Amino acid sequence: MWEARAAAGRGAELLDWVRARELAREPLRRETFRAPQDRVLVITWWDAPYDAELPELPEPDGALVTRAVHRWRFEPVDGRAER
């Protein structure tokens, strides 16, 4: 998971920047989202172990974002809905 917050008024530009970035390998699935406060989120799915070396989206130009990109990895637990 890759998440960034654009500088004020630059959300559309950050979204375009993310959409133009290609990864060195194609994930099984890639989805891009936007949220209030000019946030952009990219989630990728991989057929790989949790600790595998995987390509990452880079950091955008510092003037395009308000802070460093946040990155997290998640793994499925068991496929059942939690209560």
C-alpha cells in the first residue's frame, strides 16, 4: 500500500503522476483511490511471500506532496469475515 497527500490544490496532479508510474513488474492487481485533502492511495496485490523483494512506487517530487509517502505491507489472514 502506497499513500501520499498532495500539496494544496495539487491532488489531480498527484493522481496523474501516480497513474503514469509503471512498476518494474506487473502486480496481480493494482487499484488507485483518492480521498479528501488531496490524498492518493495505491494498493497492489502480489503472488509472493510477505518478505519478497517487490517493486515500489517512488517518492514524488517534494513540491508535489506535503510529507513523505507512507508505505505498508499487509497479508491475508484466513479469508473469513472477522466479527
